[in-house]
Amino acid sequence: MTTFAESCGVQDTHRESISERILQQVQTTGVELIRVGWCDLHGVVRGKTIVASSLQRAFDDGIGMVSTLLLKDTSDRTAFEVFSPGGTDSLPGFAQGNNVLLLPDPESYLELPWADSTGWLRAQPWFLDGSPVELDTRRVLQDAIENLTRQGISMQCGLEVEFHIYKIEDTTAQMNPELANWPGDAPQVSMIHPGYSLLNESWFDMAEPALRIVQNTAQALGLPLTSLEVEMGPSQVEAVFDVTDALTAADNMVLFRNSVKQALRRAGFHATFMCRPPFPNIMSSGWHLHQSMVDLTSGRNLFQRTSPAPGSTALDASHSLSDLGEHYLAGLLEHARGMTVFCTPTTNGFGRFSSKALAPQSVVWGRDNRGAMLRVIGQCGDASTRIENRLGESGANPYLYMASQIYAGLDGIERKLRAPSATQDPYNRSAQQLPSSLGEALIALAEDTVLASQFGPHFIAYYNTVKSAEAHRFEQAKDKINFQRREYFSRI
């Protein structure tokens, strides 16, 4: 009898061998529960938990999941009328709140260091007929990477992730059934360090109990953590990760956020990747994405230049970037406004784009300039030459963030676009400005015909419907701070 994995075309001798090894490992180590997780549109991990005896069946035939989980906005409201005639005409396979099947990847198996006798697997959704769910954001990135692969290129990414950790003081409002709401309130918290003293070692020592949990959790899961830092804002910290291929980096980001929130929660801390927590004196959290392209065969950095282009100056991209690197840089600039909604996808994140805030405001690039949207790092002969995009917020869906970079950069490469001179005044408002709201960013995406065609009209229409619902509810909210406290601070 054909298994579901076979009908999907993913079962082979390699997957079968890995599955058998994991089944044996689960039995040997006494794991009792396995969480099967999937990353939704908003970068949040959802899924089901199975008992160990059900693992073989999950590997073979998947686990049923209601398809409306792909259609939720950030409040968990379904953005499509799935029970109305014609309500899902634009989404074949999603009618009437039907099921999809989560098929776990045995190679992703981990044992959770904070939960006793508990394993974890990453999964992706498939339709019941064995066809892939194209709206799955991990599949969106896989398709973008396939475009690179056909050209013999691989994307490499390093992650700098800012976020906030607070000490939980009171969960009365959050856990009192008399006060339950949709979405619910967040816990009452206090800070783990007072902020406004960047990289202060004494502040790090104050925050060390929480950061030690972050360190132990990340390393126990095999994540390539390189440093933990005290950031400028009160209770704000940063985690830095070494370079990996793009898909691994995106998977790592999903796993990191999901894991540290849970491990910290058990120890009495509240971690949030919300850009701007709902307090009067905070600093915004960004996600700086370092990226380069390498040759798939040799591993050579394709952004690296051996010597400056003749006649170039330090303000020219060709002074330190290869021709391909300059084309890629120009592509990111060309599509900056269109990609913004994938890098900063919440109503809250747009408050970060303010002058002198070490966050971007204009569509410009600079040479090692932290005020610019794109920061070019490295000199001729430097194998670590790369482009840092400072546009993202820490709560962004990593699969969409990285896919947007690939499609924008590839367009620059294919059209051989040239980059303008580097900025020396990144907050000069005469430059093209980034979108200032979620609604404006959605319009910018719709107007970017190249990005819209690369992501596909069905995905763009779907994404616009879900995110427009979020933007509309925010605009209608009488208390916008409370909206963001419930929508983002308690959940992201």
C-alpha cells in the first residue's frame, strides 16, 4: 500500500533510513511526546503533539491539520470567508475549513532541552492528493532558492537578532478566565536591565540569568550562536549567529524564536520579538540580515572583488563589490519599497523607521554605514564581503524575508543594474523614502510587478488579504497601544 509520503514524492531510501534511525532513538532515549511544528505566515510555530507510538504513522502518512491555520491574521481570525459560497475561490483546496496534512521531516528531529522526554520535528503542509501547499512560506523560500540553484549560486546568511526579555511579575490579567479576550492580554513585567548603556558589562551581568537560558537553549539545539549582547534599549538584547545557507538560516531563526520564548517562560521570563514593546521608553528591535552569494561548486564568495574597478572611488559599489555584487545591491535598492512588507510585516514595526535611530528611513546604501538601509561590508580580497540589510524587524517571517532578497537581487543581476553612489547622509529626506505604514507597504508590493510576479499572483493576493485585515483592524482600534500589546507583545 502506498504511503502518503510516497504519493507526495518525498519518500526515498535516505528518508526511510533517517526515519528508522529516529524511531530507534526515540525508543532508546525514552521520549514520550513529539511536537510536530509548522511555521505559519507570521513566523509563529503551530502544530500538533503526538505520542511516541504514533511517530511511524506520522512519518508515513502525515498528521491532519485544519487548513484555516494558513488563513489567519495576527489575531488568529480567519481572513477568508471559508464557509461562504465563493469565499475561497482564489484559494483552491481551502474550501469549508478542510484538512491538510503535515508531513514531518525526520532530519529535523531534536530533543527539547527544556521539556522532559519531548522531541520536536519540523513539518510542511500538503494537500490530501499529495500536491504541495504553495502558500506555505517555507516552500516559497525553497522555490526562490531553486532559482538560484539553476544558476549555480547559493545564498549565505548571517543573523543579528535584537529582542527584549522581561521578568514576569504577574500573570493575573493574562490567565484570569474572567478577563480572557481575543487576543488575550500579556503578563505584567519588569526589566532585566535598565538600558541606555550599550554593551555595558554590568548590565550583562544583571541580565545573565536570562541570557544563560538563551545560550544553553540555542546551543543544545545545535544553533550556530556566536555571541549574546546587551543592546541600547531597556531590557533589550541581541543574539548573533554564524553564517549558513539561506534555508538553514531561516529554519534556525524560526527554531530560535520559538524555543527561547518557551524556555524563558518556564523560568519566569517573557521574551518578545515584537519590534517596539508597548512601553514609553524603549528602543526598536531590528533583524539585520547579512547576505552574500557563493558559487555552488567552489564555494567562492561571488560578491568578493580582487581589486577596485578602474577609476572608482570609495563611494562606488565597484570599489569593493564584484560586478555581480553590485548588480545584486542595485536590485535590493530597486525593490526596497516592494520588499518592505516582507521584512517589516507588522503595524508596530514601522515605528522603527525614524531619523537618527540607527534604523533605515530612506532607500540608500552606505559603506559600513549603520544608518543606511543597506550596509556594504568588506574590502577587496576579503572573503567575508557581504551586504547587510537593516530593513527587517525581528518578528518577520524569515522565509519571506529571505525570498524577497533573492528575487530582488536576482532581478538586479539579470538586468545588470548599477548602484548609485554610497550615501554619506542616510537620513537626508531627499532620497526615496521607505513605506511608513503596513498599508503603504502593501501598496508598494502591489506596484512592484517584478516581485509580485516572482512570488506569484495567488500568493500576493493571499498575503495582501491577510495583512490587509491586520492593517484594517489596527486603523479601526481606538486604543492602538492596547491593540499592539495584545496582538504582538503577548504573542510574537
